[in-house]
Amino acid sequence: MQITVKSAKQNLGIETAPHIRDNMSTPRIMLYVIIALVPAFITTIFFFGFGVLWQFVIALISSLICEVIVAFLRSYKLKHHLADHAYIVTALLLALTLPPLIPWYFTATASAFAILVVKHCFGGLGQNIFNPAMAGFIFLMISAPSSFYQTYVTPSAYAYKIASLDASASIILEGRDPQELRMQLKANLENADIITGATYLESIKTAKKSGIDDQINNIDFLGHDFNAYFYLALAYILGGIFLIATKVILFQMPLSFLITIFIGGYIWHNLAPNVSLSGIEHLLCGGTMLAAFFIITDPVTNAGTSKGRIVFSIFCALLILLIRVQGSYSDSVAFAVLLANATAPLIDVLTKRRSFGIGYKKGGLQ
Amino acid sequence: MEASKQFSKIMQGKLWKFFGGIKPKELKRTQDTPIEELPIPALITIPLDRHLGPDGEILVNVGDYVKTGQVLTRPGGTRYVPAHASTSGTVTSIAMSVLPHPSGFSGLCLTIKPDNKDVCVDFNGISNFKEVSPRELINIIRDRGIEGLGGAQFQTATKLQAAIDEGNVCNLFIVNGAECEPVATCDDRLMQEKADEIIQGVDIVAHILQPKLVLIAIEDNKPNAIKAMSLALQKREDLKDLVQIRVIPTLYPSGAARNLIKILTGIEIPYSEHTSECGIVVDNVETVFAIKEAIIDGKPLIKRVVTVDGSSLHKKGNALIRLGTSVRFVLTNYNLIPQRKQRIILGGPLMGFTIPSIDVPITKSTTCVLAPSTNDMEFAPPEMNCIRCGKCARVCPSRLVPYQLYAYSKAQKHNEAKKCGIDDCTECGCCSFVCPSKIRLAAQFRKEKAIASLIAENQYRNLRAKERMAIRNERLEKEAKEREAKKKAALARIAMQKNGTDDAQLKAKMIEEARARAKAKREAALLKQTETQATNIDPVEIKGNMLMSNAGLRQEAKMSIKLDIALEADTALQENSNIKAALPFNLRQGAVKKHYQGYNATNREIVKHTQNVDIIEYKGVHTAIESMDKNVAITTQNNILNTAKKLPLNLRKDKNQCKLQ
């Protein structure tokens, strides 16, 4: 470079092209995701009680502390480091997936694991291989299975009245036995005896394993006991549509994901009704909807190009089906997502884009 | 020839889509401000690096008076075009000065102090270009300095030449009026105001290329330009079948040649191929207009339309600016009220660059001069981490995956970057535009490309060095072998001497042979003497000396003749002395004197002759040129050229005038 003294004195602004930029920014993307999660969050509180809110607060504080530690260790500017709201999204997703009544130290550990190990050990935002929220969820699920299953609640309408702020706080923060509250919530249902486990998915799985699934089959998702799943799915779809409208996510991803799950589930159910759930149950139960719009669409941990992302979605959906039906855990979204994350680089290579001008014949236009 | 299926689709007006692209805010605020011509500035600076080439020559000197449109340089090779004075005035300097480049490089520039009279050279236009052959028209286009005015500044004549070279047939000529870059409206205004002239230009290019179809592509955000162009086209009955106006959707970067070809024909031409070799030629509207000016009016390219815009300016508009006008002059004319850290951008907001100094000239590649305020265009926010959102991959018109490329480039993995297709990157800036983390992708790619070319150059140099090394080693080996052989021979000789068999016989034989050789030589020398004395000196023989009117050179010539004679004499003497080796020293001296006395007479005569020949030859050149005896003129001119390099500067100028006559 050879800037003459004369020119340097003119004190003009120097900047690389392009000089105009799109309005969309990373903090804004994260903000949109947070906004899109609000309806689902409210619905979850309505059906699962205020435990979810407590979990969110705990996860947020924990992840914030972790981010500050990381910023300090890597000598980043704190303001700039916290400008992306990715840790809020992680906290929110953790709150939505963890059992609502799990003690606070578990949540704090899970979120610390997600932020410190899964995200920042790999190089920070954008460098992580695995989805932080899902990894944190699985970390807890594997390391503390008993408390994990004992704190799950059965969704029921107006649960927030029973599991109020105080009631859930006493369990989560003070460590009281959650059994009482769980029973209360379950009693809220009309046919409480159908559900043997905490959730419908868990119950039907045990039922199918033991071969007595007549009672629990053909349930009405619009009825009193099971409409929680329906409304929750609706809330996730609402948020998803918002994200699609704001061009944060590709509509092809959730679409191909849901279609694969539905068709796959439907076929498997017809082939072996004693083993698999029906297509619609696959769609509404567990974390399918959450995964479709908020987990698999995480840009960092999936393939790069549009084509690769669709392949990723379909692969993830197939994994969910397989683990859900054949695996021992009741829900499989988190496992499937992590497995698919691991294959994302391979998908990237396999779906390499053809370069410009391939198929061009010499002489061009005739 | 029957048109193919693809071609008939194109004829019917089918439009294709290219991959990616963005839709930035158009910001075309100067769409309705007419083009106004700026006054003559106080100083004109013309960068010469694109007008010289390897063996180029500057035709003017400091202090010379130049007229508007006068040719300033004679470029070496056909890749460069000559520079023209954009106004009349005095050449004040030919020196290094700052170029319009983002880094503020300096280069050789020619500065003219205008006299504000704008005295033009005579422009000889061709009224009926249809009678002129395409080749000649292309030469005229080159001589008038026409280069692509869309921003890339590719030489137009070369492009046209490549399209009609042997083996190539031009099927489609596309006039690029897309102007996809936001803010820029210069092409738009030109189409609105000079539609008829542009159509005339299209006619000329169509005459050169003989395409089956001419398409004028205009983006649909320029309704006035579309209207004006179709009106102008309707007036020309003869072009109705050939030329079509194609309205294309507004999408950046549809104005890039390959993307425009994809939109109009559905063909993707790889970046490794030239478009003109594929039977498709794309030219900017302003270039076509310049071609019309060059052919019909005979004007060289000395002005161009530039959009001047930005919130820091109190006046906005399109200006017809003389090439070489400084950016400072333009901004002053448009009332710049600078901010703190005011950015001045040459080119559009997506591909233009900020300049470190405003004392740089406007060149043929300048489409816009922007002086944005921070309300207009914000300063680049700090970069954040890439979240691999894939937006860049979805907008890249070259079908690349920019975030991957960026990662490789940042990690200095140049080979991987190359594999990812860094060469296909057009630096259009789409990826940087959409990036939510505000990463300067395009800037990194620009850097990566520069590094790649540096690496390639280094490799080439290495290769050359290795070659040289190999040659040297070979030479050394050969020399060593020769030395060995010599040594062997010498050893053998010594051995033979020691043996001493027929030594005396051999010696006698050798002496005899030497004597015979010397005798022959002496006779030859004598013969030569008599010849030089006797012959009437042929003027053709001493033609090499004819132009040495310079006294010093003539002296040199004389001396050389003398020297020759002396040498001959010396050699003769030496031979004599070889034979009669016992001759005493003083006698030998006397012999030299004798020789000189003998030759001096002839010497004077030769000099006389050369003088006469000088005069005669000079007259001959002029008479030959006057009488247009081509052969004689060319041969004599060639002789002049041969000697030209040795001649001093003032003589060379004479030669140029002579050539121009």
C-alpha cells in the first residue's frame, strides 16, 4: 500500500464495498426466534404450570454468568460479546424441554454445560457442532435420569393455577418433593388412569411394550385431556410461520421434516400397529413441533446450502422415527438432532453445489 | 442457417432466471435530473497506465500545446487504446500522481493546464459507415479510445474483434441497459436523452458483428428509458426485425454480463470462457453511444456521464464530465458539505470503493461519485461470528458457498479456496449485503484473489528460476567436459612431444601452411584496396549513414571508416611482420605511415560522398512521400525508424511530424 502523505491528510472515511447492507442482523435473528417462542412459552405455562418460567429464569442467569466468564477468559468486550442474544435462545429452549419441576441446580448445570462445553469449547457462536440446548438436555437426561423422570408433569388445562409461582418455586428452588404437585396436576384430567407415565408418549410406549394399548388408542386430541398437545403444536406452528415470514428459516425445512415424520409414521403404523404410533401422534407428541421450527432450523448445526438443509431435515425426521419406535427412551428428538448434527458436515460434502457454467457447450449459442 | 430451439425461445422473448441475487433499495433519486455538462476544470489529469502498454510511447512533451481530442499516447500492442486530451491546453507535467484506487496508488499521469478555449482537432466522422469494412471500423473504435463504460473498462475493440475472428460467429448482441447498481442513473438518463444516438450505435455494432438478434435489456424500474428507447426504435424501420427491447425484472446483479446472458438466453457461460468467443457480445449502452460518437462524429472518448449523488451534497444529478477532471472539482460543483470522516465512493454503493484522496481524476470506469452521509449509508458495524445461516449461499449469483470460502480464506487455505471456486467470484457484494453478522465477505474475497494471483506469480517466477538454473547447470557441465577434453588433448600432445617421433617434419609443414595462408590474406587485402579506390561509391551501400546529419555522428562515421582502413592496414602489416618477423621496429612504423599516406586521399573522397548522399537521400524521402511512391516511401521510412532510436530527441520529433504527414 502506498498512501501518499497528501492523501492521508484528507481524513476521508475508508470502507470496503459494499457500502449498503441488509437490515437483518444476527441479534435481530435471535430476537425474532425469541419472539416466535413466546406463544409456545405461554401455552406451556398454561398447560404445565409456572415451573417453566422458573426454569427459564434459572437457565438464563446461569448462561449469562457463563457467557460473562467466557468473555472474561477470552478477553472479549462484554457488550459486544453479549450483543448476540443466542444465549437467551438457548435458555428458552432448555426451559421448554427440561422437566418443569426439576431442581434448579440441574437446570443451571445443563445450561452451563450447553454454553461452556458445547458452545464455547468449540469456538463460540457459530462454531459449535452440536445444538447447545439439545446437548444440555441430553447431558441431564443421561446423568440424572431418576430426578429427570420424577419431575415431569402431565399436561392439563389451567395447570398454572395448581403449579403456581409459589408452588413451583418451593419445589424447584427449595427442593421439596414434587410428587404431591404432580399428582395434583394429574388429577386435573378426566381419565387420569389412562396415563400411566408422566406424558402421553411415555404411557403409550409402556403400553405398547406390554401389549395392552387398547385403552390408550384412538384418543381425541381435541378433547379435554389431550388438547394440550394440540394447542402446543399450534403455538409452535404460529411461531414457525412468523419465522418463515421474516425469512429467518427456510419453509422447506419444517415442511420436509413434518411430511417425512407423518408419512413415515403412517406407513410404519399401518405395517406394525403394535409397535409404532400413528402419523398424527408422531406429529403432535413429544418435541416434534419444537424440533421442526426451532431445533433443526438452528443454522449453526445443520448443513449449509438449501438442498443440504432439506436432506438434513429428512434425515433427522427418519432418525426420530427410528429411535422413537425402536429406542428405549420415550422421546427421541434430542438424540436424533445430535446424531444428525454430527452428519451435517458429511451432508455438506454430499450436497455440494454445481459450479457456475457447468454443462456449457463450446460455441455457446447457435 | 436455421435457428435452434434455444434461439427461437430467445426470439420469442422468454426470460430465464439466474441463481441468487438481491433486491437492495433502489435509491435512484437522480432518475429525473437531466444530464448537465460540467465546465472545464482548472487541471486535467490523465492516467497513462492503461494507454501505454509495454512498448507504448508518449507523443507529447511537457510544455506542448494540445488540442481537444489530440492523441497523447501511442500504445504498444492492441490491448491498449490511445489516450486523448479531453480539452485544449498546455501539458504541464508527465509524472507520478495519485490514481483513483482504494489504496491511493500513484501512477504515471499526464497533466494538462486547460486554456479554456477548448480548441478541437478536426473530427473526421464517417457518414456512411455501411461502406466501411468491419475491420476498419474496429480500428477506428480502438483509435478513438473506446473502452467499456459500464465499470469494468474492458477494451471494446478487442471484444468486437474476438467475436468476429475466424471460427467465431456472433449470434447475439446484447446492449446492457440494466444498470442494476443502486443509486446509479447515468445509463438511465442517457437512454432517456440520447435514445436515437444509441440506436444508431446499435446499428453500427450490428454492422460490425452481423448478429442474428440484438437485444436491449433494461430493468423494469426504468419506465422512462424503456419508453424512450422503444420510441427511438420505432423510428428505424430497417432495424425493427433485428433489434428487440427486453424488459427484465429488477434484481441485483442482473447487469453483470454473465448474469444478463443467463437471464436473456438461459446459458451459463463459465468464468473461464470469454463471452465474445461464445457468440454473444454484451456492451453497455454508454459504450454503444460512445461508438456512435466515434464513428459518425469522429469524436474520441473524452467525456462520460457520471451520477453524482449522496446526502452530503446539496445538489444531485448526472454530469457529463471530461475524463481527467478531479473528483474534488466535481464535488465542489455539487456543493459538498462534508461530514466527519466523509466517505467518497467511486462507483455504486455495492461495488464502488472509497478513495483516500479526492484529488484523483475521473476515468472511464467511474460510473458514480457518491458522497453519502451516515443517514444515507451507515458505517460498517463491527463484525460478529458467522452463524452459518446460509443467506450468502442463497444469494450468490456465481453459485458459491461464501461462508465456506470465507473460512478457508481466513485460515490461509488457498488451495481449498480455489477448489471452492474463488475464481468464479465476481465481487458483486451480494454476500456481504445480506450477511446478518456483517462480515466483510466480499472484501476478504478480493484479498484472497490478490493473494492467489501473488502466489501464481511467485510460482511462475520459481519455475523460471528453476529453468534458468537448469540451463546454467547444463552449461557448466558442458564447459567442464570441454575443459576435460582440452586437457586430455594437451596431455596427449605432451606425450607425443616427449616421444619426439616426427616433430621436425610436422613443424616444417605447419610453417609452410601458415605462409600460404598469410599470402592469400595479403592478396585479398590488396584486392580490396584497389577496389575501394576504384569504385564509384554506391549510395545504397552507405545508406545507413545517410541520416546522420548530426555532426558528431558523422564524425563518428568518418572515424569508423578511418578505423577500418587503419585496421586493414594493421592486419596487412602484421601479416608482413609475421613473414618477415626480423624487421626492425622503426621500419615497421614507417610502413604504417606509408599505408596512411596511401589511404588518406581515398578517405577524403569517401567523406565527401557521404555528405552528398545525405542531402540527396533527405530530398528523396520527401519527394517520395510527396509523389506517394509507396514502396520507396515505406522503405525509406523504415530506414528512418531503424535509425530513430539512436537519434536525439529533437530529431525524433521531426520524424513524428514526418510520419504524421
